[in-house]
Amino acid sequence: MDGTVGLFDTKLGRTAEDAKYRAEGLAKYIKKQNKKGKILHGGIVTSVDKNWRLNNKESYNYNPNDWSDWEFLDLS
């Protein structure tokens, strides 16, 4: 084990839409802790067409018609 910790906050629909401040705070926290030597990964995740999507950007954008700011979450 390399000490990596995942911090994922699951959202769907309205909760994903309203997650701006939580998402941005989580992204900033992860970045700050990684600068201190931790190994954190995470962000807001939601299910889209039977796939999990991750948004870990410091500037959160939720638009159910545009997933370009979200990456596929590889669960393998």
C-alpha cells in the first residue's frame, strides 16, 4: 500500500447541482493536503448512463447536458 486515500462525495440530481461550494472546498483541501505530502484523490462523483463520473476541479460546474468538466471514474 502506498498510503493513497480516496475522498469521494456521491451526488445525484439536485444534490449534484447544489454541490458547488462542497466540491470546490474538497478540491482545495485535497490540493493543500497533497502539498503537505499526503496522497489524496477524490471529488464529487455521480452516476451518468451507468458510468461513474468524477469532478475534482477547483471550479465546479454541473450541467446535466454537458459532462466535459467530468472525467470517467475508473473503478478497476
